[in-house]
Amino acid sequence: MNEFIYSIKDIFSNSPKTGCLGANKQEVYYIASYQRGYKWASERSLDQVPQLLIDLYEAFCKGTNEYYLQYITVKPDNIDSDKKSFEVIDGQQRLTTLSLLFYVLEKQGCINITKDKILYARYDENIFEKVIEFTVNTSDKDDEIPTQDLYYMVRACRCITMFFELFNDENYKNKFIEYIMNNVKIIVNKESVYVSSEDVFSNLNDNKVPLTNAYLIKGLLLTKASRKLNMFGKPLHFKEIVDQRNIMGRTWDEINAWFNEEKVKYFFFKANSKADGMEHMLKLVELGKGNEYINDKGIIQQFKEKLSTDKGAYTSQFELFNRYKESVASVADANHLLSEIKHIYRCFKNIYNNPNDNSLFNLLGYSLFHSKEAKYELKNIASKSGKDLKAELIDNVISILPNKEEDLRALKYPNKKINQWLLALSVFPEDKKKQYRFDFYSYGNEKWSLEHISPQNPEVEIKVDDSVVEWLCGEIQKKESLSDKKKVLINSIRTEKKIDAKDIAFLYENVSDVDVLGNMALLSSGVNSSLSNNPFPMKRRILFGKSNQGYFVPKHTLDVFAKTLPAKNDKYFNPDFVKWDDTDIFAHTEWMANRYLTLIDDLKQQKI
């Protein structure tokens, strides 16, 4: 495959010296029937046709000497065409749009350099002449357009017509058209006549890297940033440019790989495994306003206003890339944004990968995960020093917690502050070790939820966990009052692993209010569901069994069920480990009230 660079004028030229067609002894471009139909949209500013017009006009206003469109791939001497032709294997959407542009300009008195230069295998007639016929009709006859190709081409022509009608100065418009013809370039990949067109088409499409915002932004910034001048003020040689791009590319790939690590992107962005972590990070970069380099933005603004205003129902897949493109008007702009990206990377990595001090990690994680609606302005991470960031995060954590000790005592289910407080007990343990690191990834993926220590609604059928079957059967055997039911209950437990809660009412203790804070603990959804509405002594055994099997149980929750939390203000836990009553709830509440005071003090001390 050989590559050649041509201006738009030369792409359609039959000149034997300078024309892409003429120099290769071809007459036309040929679009075979296996190609996809024309489907570039034209309704909104970020659609393909309006974006092409805006890009060309911005390049013209900035005085860009050469503006490159994406390449096209062609193959000579297609046997299905009467004329000697270049079969277009890749790039027919771009060539078709450029032809539509000059057919529109022809109606406005300009020379049509594309006239009769593209043949569509699906049509016997000149498709472009047909498009112009439909274009002059009003839009209420669009339902009469017979094919999808024609429909999209007609709408593209209307869009192009609307754009060029905004030029009041004819000389200025002609300068812009001259710019398109002479300064806009396309790289042409020429395939051998002996290869199969369908095979080339298939390979090109199968091997294409999926277009994402991050991939396009990488290409934009690396291409622009590598076009700087050398020490003598002259442009770099091609090899120097390639070397520069390779160096910057390796740095970009390192950053991209880190932000796409499963736990990293989940921690910072709550992004799932399929999400692009790099794209999330790129949204944090403060973008400049590269369009300030454009001398005349009036036409662009008017054009956008005339396009569809249905913004709420439409979001471009590449909106982020377009925002970057609008912000990069120079080599300096591109290098500045690359520096910002590296700065964000270093800041985020310093928080996430500091084995000696995880205080920032835990503070930020709590700010991001304290509730489903939790939000924190991640741009602050890169804009503040480590000390200032820590102070801000501490203030943010304190603001999330109950306002004072009395407010904490009064919390009742289902107040969301309960979840936030119980999570704080796990994220900020009393031992104060800087190396302690809370597992927010497990917390989020295991869907931690509130657990009523004494059941919220015991009058239901409950599932008996394998770990307590024999223990429960033994407790039933001890009860004389159940003498007539013993065999039936024990058989039901051992075979069906289910039982009505009322049949083991003797295991439930009287609790005045099951919804108070002292009766609450946090558990992962998997462990929580296994506890179900079991009475406390059964829950206790199931919980310790799950912990021994490797299930993650928060330390605070284990301590509560084990009743190992120290007494505060002379409030002691009931020494009977198989009971949970108001005495235990009061003791638990007093311990949490005391921990609230020490935690607030711990956090404030970290700011000093």
C-alpha cells in the first residue's frame, strides 16, 4: 500500500501531473454496492456534516496552513465500472460530503471541482444531480425521497446551503472556498489492483481501534504538541516528530492504564468494569478557550443557532473530544493540557498509592462513598496542596457526620445519617494507624446495608442457616413448653431449613424500639441476607461463621455482636452473650456517643 498527500482540489483533479485521478490514470471514484450507505447526520452542531463545516471554517480563521481530513483508501481499475476508476474502499462518507459541498456551491456560482467524479454502483443516474433536485423542494416532501442515501444527502445539502448563506461578503466566502480547495489535505492510501476489495474493506473495519473520546483526544494532543519548533526556530523533521509522539505516547499509555485499573476507576469515579477510566479523568481537566484565536466567530454562532435546538434529547458520543478540539488552537495549548493531565495523574496516584499514610485515601473515599448520592469535586484534588486538601476533606467529613453528640443519640432508622455514621466507624478506627486503608471497592461492590441487631419484624418465616441448625435443635429440645411440637419443629429445621419465627419466640428478647441507633450495625448484603430475621443468638453464630469463612464483616459489627466494646458512662453490655436487650442497646449507644467525640477530635487534630 502506497500513501500520497493531495489537496481537495487535486483529489478530484484529472491533471496527469498533480491530480490524484489523473496521475494514476483514473477518471472517477467508484462506490461499490457492498459499501454502507451514506449516513452522515446534519441536524445538530455536533453531527458529522455541521462539525466538518465548523472545523474547516475554524482552520481557515486560525490561518492553519494545512488542515488534514482523515485518509481514504482506494484501489485502481474496478472491472464493474465503464470508466477507469479508483474504487473507494474506505472514506466514501468524506468524499461524498465534499462532493455535496461543491454541488451546493455550484448553485451559488462557484466552480464544481467534483462534478461527475463519483459514481455509485447502486444508482444508474448521477446521484448528486438527483440530490440537488430534492434539495430545492421543501422539507414537507422528504417522505417522497426513495432511499436512505438520498435522504441523508438531501439533508446534508440543506445544511451546507444554510451555512454558506451566512456569508455576507462574497470575496470573503470565495477566500474560504479557495482555502478548502488548496489548504485542506487528504492522505490517499493506494491498494494494489491484485488484492480483493472486500477483503481490504473487511480488514480495515475489523482492525480499527474503537473510537472513544480518550483515543481521539490522545491523537489530537499528541499530534498538535509534537509540531513545535527546534532550537533554531524551524519545524522539526518528520523523524523528530515521530520520536516526540512516541515519548508522549508512552506517558499517555501509562496514565491510561492506571486510570483503567478496576479498583482505581471505581474508587475515584464509581465506574464499572466496562467504563473508560481515562475518559472520566479527562473530564476533570480545566479546558481553555482555543477559539479565542478565531477572528470571526459570528458565522459559527449563527450557524449553531439555526441548527436544531433540541439539546436536552441529544448528546454527542464525542462531545468531550469536541470540547478538547475547541480548546486546542496552538502547540502551547496542547502541551499545557498534556501537563495538566500528568499533574492530575500524579496527584491522584499519590493519594491512592501511598503505603505509609492512607489518611488522604480514607478521607477522600469517605467523601465519595458515604451515600449513594455522595459527590465531591474531584478537580479540588489537583488544585490544592496536600495540606490544604487534607483540611478541606476533614471539614467535608465532619459536615457529613451528625452535627453534635445529642443529634447522634437521637438518630433512628431509616435516617441516612445512620449509614454515614456507621461507615465512619469502619473508615476511621480508633487505633489511628496511618497505614490503615479501608476497602471502598469491597464496600461498594458488596452493597453494605443496615442490619437490625434485634430483628425488625420477627413474625415471618425465617431461613435457618446451616451453621445454627444443630444449636437451634438443641435449644428446642430444652424447652418443656414445646413438648408436643418438638419433633415437628426439629424435622422442619433439619429438612426444609425454614421455620415460623413465632415457633421460637422464646429466643427473641423484648426491645423497646428496634429502630434506634444502638440497635444498628453495617453488613455486606450477602451476609445481611443470611442473617435475615433470625433472633440475636442465631445471628451471632451465623455472623462469626461467615467471618471465619472469609466473608468481610466490619470490625465494629463484630465487636458489637461479641459485646467486646468497652463500657462508657457506666453503661455495660448484658453479660449474657445469647441475649440482646435494651441494656445492650443503651451500652452500644453510649459507646458510639463517646466515639463521636473522640473521632471529631481526631479529625481536627489532623488539621494542625
